Amino acid sequence: MMAEAGLAALWFAAALAAMQLLLAALAVRRGDDTLARAVRPVAIVQGGLSLVAMAALIGVFLQSDMSVALVVANSHSAKPWLYKFAGAWGNHEGSMLLWVTILGLAGAAVAALERRLAERTLTATLGAQALIALGFYAFLLFASNPFARLVNPPADGQGLNPLLQDPGLAFHPPTLYAGYVGLSVAFSFAVGALVTRDVGPTFARAMRPWVLAAWVFLTIGITAGSYWAYYELGWGGWWFWDPVENASLMPWLAATALLHSVSVLATRDGLRAWTVMLAVVAFSMSMLGTFLVRSGILTSVHAFAVDPERGLFILILLSLYIGGALALFATRIGVVRAGNTFELLSREGSLVANNLLLSVILGIVLIGTFYPIVAAAMGTQLSVGPPFFEKAAGPIALILVAIMAVGPLLRWRKDDAQALLQRMTWPIAATVFTAAALVVFGGGIGIMPLIAIALAAGLAVASVAPLFGRNLRRTPLFVYGMVVAHLGIAVSLVGMAASSAYTRETLVAAGVGEPARVGPYRVTLRGIRPVIGDNWTALEARLEVQRGDGPVTFLAPQSRYFSNPPTTTNESAILTSADGQLYTVIGQPDGAGRWQLRLWWKPWVTLIWYGGGLIALGGALSILGHWLRDRRQKKRADEAAEALAWA
């Protein structure tokens, strides 16, 4: 009955989405306040029903209900409960239901909480959100039913992909999807404002928390996914420019540009057209990512669907949503009044430069991701890998970092070059000093890592420079958010550059008692033993690790075998120190008593993920800071209104 209840909830949610769209369209067209007031409760109930459907799917997975086809294909009764729980979205249909659930809950939150927008614009926004939801409800109900029953259920399921049997599955997809859905809300705000010709600071202030939240969740999702792939795949890398990795990076790049634009529009009434266009582009990138993962055109651990018909369904939705939004943008942008102007040398000018460079990087990633797919469709097989992306996007990214360092030190509207140069003294000095130190002591570091680390040092100093001379106790929290986020980018950049420049790898066939060296570590194989887990067996190496004359540590990398489905995986063992990580993987025996060992020394690699955490923290502080300021302003306005009433 639980599956039937979930399916019924989906149908009712779809019906309410259709009702929400119809009510919103009629209310906007006729200017009917009664119809407009009915849109909010419908959106709230729709979100609740989508949550009921998701809870039902999780329930059938936890119960190991083998009469449900999705459970049979993606679970097993012997799986630990966490992988049954997270396995509900570790597949195509479940992940799409999670996507729609977050979308429905986001629409419900907008309906319940938003009070700043004009009622007509909010109604149009909720109508756009209903249109997006309706398409995905149709996709689930007609092409990807997660609750489909089997006539003759098997005794047990086929199991979950072993690469997904990790706590990361419970964390990575929900945060990533929350980011995608946040961009859908920003898209709906932009469509609603275009429909009602209400593009202005009020619209931007209403949209900004959603953009910030989407950006924070995307940052968390990408950072967590990067570390998950790093320790789980056993390849020793943190980013592979896999097309599906790029599918999450592209919305993040667009969201970063949108975040800058919406902030300028909200506070300075500038970049109106930029903001609307970037909202459309950001959601377009999230839709492209959805298409890549679920179209069947890619083979990847990230990719779920292998059915081209379902990919065609998503492609049609993408064309309708994005094509319609671009058509609306083209017909309405002419009536959007230009915002306030500014000089090239100003903070607004630096943000425009940031947006342009982010757009160029986005274009490079987009072309590099889709060109091999288009070429393959035309009968030509080719590969676009890390060398292309690093050489094409790397120099532009470094220019972007330099502008990022300058931006927060610029004045709004107009600035003076001489005064700016004085404010940039310490960041420039930090950059020059770091570059000189690397040349002298860097051990033959390459030119690109050298420039990256030097610019990161300058960015770190420039990031905290806006706090110089301020009363830190009275500084708004969103200023701290900007400081922390920019500092996080500097920290991540150092980790990326140092890992690229100084990583050392050793591949050896070692017998018991034979040492190997990698970086500052001596690694000795002390034995191999069999171990048994919850639903796997493994051969586990016992590695004795010592750095110089320091204490001895033991690591235990494994070669695991899963029977459901039959798969062998390499489980890395990692030793983290203050200045980097020792990464170890065990391979196969050579038949002569030796075992393959793959060892990496990765200096400062952990800074990549610490920096990602700082970036997300900065975004969260900004959300909280703007919320507190809005709350204080509302309180003062209410007090002033009350005083006026008593006067």
C-alpha cells in the first residue's frame, strides 16, 4: 500500500501543479486578487504531497519491498539501512523524485514566506514554478514511474552499485539538487518579473536569498562530491573533468555570476538585464546537467539512465522551458528600464568583468563537455580531457582571481586609480613576495602553479582588507560572508596549485617486509589478510608508514568484492597531516608473492576542501546577514508606523 500511496500523492501533486499554473495565469491576466490569493495554499499543499511521495519511496526501500521494480533493481535485503535509505535516490527514478520533491518544497516555501514582491509578480513567479514542476511530474508519471510494481517479484534485489555504497550518497545528491532547485526558483522569479514588467531592486532582494542558498548548496555538493570521488575511486585525483562533474560546475559558474549581478541590482539598482539573463542561463545549465545525467548519452558512475527515450523527454522539457524563457526575455527586455549607470573603474565595473570572465569559462566548459558528444553523434570519436580545460580555462581563471582581489577594494559608482593603487599596496606586496619566495625556495615549481599561489596570497590579503579600519563588532554579517567566501577561494586555489605542482606518485610491486618511498614517507607492506564487512569481503593490506624518524602509523587499504551486484572496488587508505595527505591503494598480486601498491604524496591537497567549506560558510553568513538586516529594517518600519499612528 505504501507504493500506491506514494503514486497517488504524485498524481495529486501533479494535478495541483496544473491548478496552480491555471490559477496563476488567470490571476495575472485578469488582475483577479481572489484567484491570486488561492495560488499560495495550492503551492503549499503541492509541496507537501511531493514530500509524501518521497517519504513513501524511502519507506519501500527501507522495507525491502521486492514487489517494487525500483527496489529490486537498486537494493538488496542484506544492505545496511543507510544504503537502503540513500539508495532511494541512488538511481534514475528516485533521483528525479528527489529533484521534484525539493522543487515542490521550494515552491511551498516561496508561497509561505515571500512578502516583499508585489502580489501580481509573486503570482506569476509561482505560476512559472508550477510550470516547471508540472513537466517533471509528467516525466515521472509517464516515463519514469518510481512506484511501478512487478507481477512476479523475485526473492531479493540486485543490489546497489558498490561505488555508491558510501555515506556520501546520503549527502552529495540532496545538496546538489537543492542547488539546482534554488536556481529554478531564481528562474521563476525572473520569469515572473518579466511577465509583470517588475524587474527592479525589490525583485532582486526577493530573489537574492534563493540565489545565495543555491550557490551555497552547489558549493557544498561539488566539494563533497569531489572528496567522495577522491577517496572512493582510488585514482588519487580530486577532479577529472568528467562530463558529469562539468554538469555541476557549469551551474555553479553561472550562479556565481548571477549572485554578483543580483547583489548589484538589489543594492545599487544596476545590471537589470544581466540579472534576468543570468537567471535564465543558470537554470539552463542545471537543466543541461539533468539532461546529461539522465539521457543515456553518457556512461559514468554519476549517470543513471540508459534509456534515450527518457533523455528525449528531458530534452523536450529543456527546450520548452529555456526556449520559452529566452523568447520572453527577447520580447520583454526592451521594456526593462535601464538601471543606474557607473564608471568602468568601480565595484560594479569589476563585477561586470567578473561576470564576463565567468561566462567565458562557462563557455569553455560547455564546449569541451558537449563537443565530443556531438562529434560522436556524427560518427567521430574524440576525447576532450584535462589538458584542454586546464590550458583553455586556467589562464582566464587566474585573471578572474586578480580582478576578484581588486573588486572589494573599489568604490561603488566611480573610483580613483591613484587611491585604488594605495589600497592595493598590501595585496600587491603579498603577491610579489610569495612569487619571489617560490622562485627561490619552490623547488622548480611550474609557471602556472607559481602564478596561482602568488595570486592566491594577494587575494587572501585583499579578502580581509575590507575589514581594515572598521569597527568589527558593528560590521554587517554579510560583509564577513564576502570576506570568508573570497578567502575560501584563495585557500582552495593554493591547494589546487600545490597539489598539481608537488604531487609525487610511486607504483611498486612489494613483498611482505619490503619498503617503498613516496615523498617524505617510507611505506612497508607488513601483510595481507581477509576481512568481512556487512555485504562484502575484502583483502586488506597492513601498511607500516613512517615519516623520517617520526612515529609509526598503520594504514589498511582494501580490495573489496561485492556479490550484489558482483563488483570489485579499491578502497583507499589515507593519512592526513598538517601539510598534505599520503594516499595508498592496493592492487593485484603478481603471482610471485608481491602485491601492487600505488602510493601518492599530495602536499596541501586538503586545502581544496577546507577552502570549499569556507566558500560555503561565507555564503551562509551572507544569507544570515541579509536576513538579520531585513528583520531590523522591518522592525524599525513597524515601530515608525506605530508611532505615526499614535501621533
